[in-house]
Amino acid sequence: MTPAPPLVLLLLGLMGAHATLPAVHAPMDLRNAAAMAAGLCATRPTDLVFIVDSSRSVRPSEFEQVKVFLAKVIEGLDVGPNATRVGVVNYASSVKNEVSLKTHRTKADLVKAVTKIEPLSTGTMTGLAIQFSLNVAFSESKGARVKSPDISKVAIIVTDGRPQDNVKEVAQRARDAGIELFAIGVGRVDMNTLKQIASEPLDDHVDYVESYSVIEKLTKKFKEVFCVSDLCATGDHDCEQVCISTPGSFKCACKDGFTLLDDGRSCSACSGAATDVVFLIDGSKSVRPENFELVKKWINQIIDKLDVSDAKTHVGLVQYSSTVKQEFPLGRFNNKKDLKDAVKKMAYMERGTMTGQALRHLSEHSFNPSQGSRPGVGKVGIVFTDGRSQDHIGDAAKKAKENGFKMYAVGVGNAVEDELKEIASEPTGEHYFYTADFKTMTQIAKKLQINICQEENPCECDSLVKFQKKVEDALQALTKKHILYLQEEDCVSKRIAALESKIV
């Protein structure tokens, strides 16, 4: 007996799960409660069209796996005429509208329709399929709703090959029409094609899987894409202090006495303080070129949080490996755009890891007035490394802190936490960070807060206290003299009075 295809088993499971439910319409709050109990979330009203490649390179068994993926994404949606409407476009050399946005209004009907889709097994005309979807699948005659800020238009394209037509211009037309495009590539897909199709940011809209057998792992991602929840309540935000919920999104704010910085997330009590910040970046061969690009993005994330200007924050950049290279000194770039462009142009050195040598350079050169450092402003060093130093760091790290620099240490992968703690300023818990994976460095960028307040000179404070004490002592001495004088004057007056009595 031939085993049932995966999609049939999934369908039987879905039908069985709902077979005993009475055919009644629950009030909205009860339906929401049921959705939550089933592990679902509310979804924003969306017109969603799947555009599925069924060219000859997609085997029948692989196409079955694509249909399982579609069914599982559909099962996570809040399907209905006033919620999410779903359509499916099947393409190869030709295009076929399998399911219109207006055809099926329930999940069960949608999944049944998906099971019946057959592969076309010819060429790969991805551009034609996107144009068809724009003209037909997203048309009002096929069930699409009138364009509105309250209704999302989304297309998810699944393909495993290089298209035989142009996709760049037609994808741009679709995006210009307000359609958000997700591109999923499988196997030997042309990655450049996916990038030409997808909406920005590409990191959120381009996905790749090695084979159709693992495409199901993307189900969770797309359930989250369509979820609308209270992001402040779930903690799925990066506001430093206060999160304010908005429909399907959030905005950040700060507590009284703090200022929201340009990144829209961070707060500072010292936004007016001038600061010199120097990044000391490990460019050793263990970092690898692809990770070095992530490090540059991480630097620019931190720059976005700084109040960069001629009068406020200045930024310098030093890269090190077996040698030390100043990429640019403090004060050369005094706006974020020029700074970030300069960071992007930094070339990877790819040699050893001489962190001690780099720290000595920081102490002796980077914060020198000849290198743009300003007298009387706070100094911050941010050291990044991915491995153990090949030279001694203790003396250089100590000197940097003795010079009054606030030192942050950030490590990834094989970085040694004891070395990071040795570099970091006190309290070390607030000044050193570690993560095992370069891809999670964005979390460190969110946590790392550079707040330099203009502190009083302790020497000036001591002088003021001493002066105040001298004044108080002098006043007390004068008071005592005055009291003694009054007492003596009273005594003299009494004596005079006594003498006058005797004379009389």
C-alpha cells in the first residue's frame, strides 16, 4: 500500500481536529481566545498571494513539499473576508491562477484547493508570473481589496532556478504598487535574482533553503511576519526605557530627564556632553570576510545611536591584526552619513591578533590632540575582538583606564572573556559584552550605551569645600570675638555704674 502524501496527512489532521465543532459563529472575543489557544495570533487584514515555481526542475515530490509549506502558513493565518485573503499563482513557462483571493474564505477550503494544484513542468518565467500577479491576482475582480493603509498586500515567491526573463523592472513595478515581496530560493537558485525581486530590507525579505525537504522550517518565520501583537507587552522591541504600543508596531520614549537619541530607541541623560569615541577593531584572519562585513554593520549601528556633530560626538576608527592601522582620526567626519560611508570602505587586514599593541596605540596616539582629540571632553574606547591576543594586554589595558578613558570590550566566538574583563572599565558588567555568533552582534549594539556626562573636577570640588570650611571657621571665630566683646562691654558698663554709685 502506497503511503499517503504529506499534504494529505496534514489535511486529514486539520479536518479531524475540527470535525466535531458545531457550525456556529462565535463572538469576536471568543474566536480570538480560540485562536490564542491554538497557538495563533491575530493577523492584520492582508491580501496574500503565493507565486509558486513549478518548472521542470521541481520534481513532483518536491512540489508536494511546497504545498505542505503553503498549507502550514495558511493554517497560521486569520483567514476571512475581513481578515486575510489568500491566492495562489502557479507558474513555469506559462502562468495559471490556481486560487483567487475571493474564491475560498476558510482555511479548510484553501488547503483542499492547494492539494489539487499540479506542476506545470516547463520553463521558468518568473518575471511573467510577477506581472500576472500584479495585473490579475491582485486585481479587484479577483478579490483584492481597494488599496488602503489598513490592508497589506503581500506576495511570497518560491523558486529554485534562474529565470528565463527579466525580473528587476517588473518586481520594482510591483513594489511601487504597494506589494511587499518575499523571495524564497531553493537549491541552485540564482541569489541575485532573489535580491532583485525582494522588498527592502533584504535581510527580512530574502530566504534560502538547501532543498525543498527543509522548506517547512520557514513556516514559523511567515507566521511571525503576519502576526500583529502588542510588541511592548511581548517584549519584542528594543526600546531602552519606555515602549508605547501602536497598531501592529511601537514607538520608544524616555523617562523624565532623559532625551531620545537619533536612533529612536536609546535614551541619554547627557545628550549635550561632547565625547571622543574611538573604535579598535580586530581584523585578524579568524574573523573571515563575511563576518567582517557584519562587524562594519555593527559599528554603524552604534554610530546611529551617537549624537555626531562638530560640537558633540567625534568618532575615530582603528583596525588591527599583526599591525595597527588608523582608518580615520577623530573629527575627520562630523556627520553620520560620511562616518558610515567611511566605515563601509574599511578593507579587511586578515592577519594576526595583537590586541596589546592595538591598546598601546589607542593610549599613545588615538586620543592625542594631533589626532583630533579635544581637551576636556570624555574619551571612550570600544575594543572588538574575536580571539585570544597573541601579545600581553594587561599593561596597555591598565594604562588606557589610568588615562581616564572609558573602555568597552566586545568579544565574539573564540574571544577570551578574562581578556575582555581586563580591558573593560569598572563596573565590568556594564562595559564588557560577549556573544558566540557574529549574527547576534546586533543585540550587543542595542545594549551598549555610551553615556558620558560632564563630571565635576574632584579637585575643584575639594578646593570649594576647603574654602567653604575656612569661611565657616572664620565666621565662627568672629562670632566668638563678638560675643566676648559684648560680654566685656557689659562688664565694663556694670563697673562704671558701680563707681558712679559710690561717687554719688
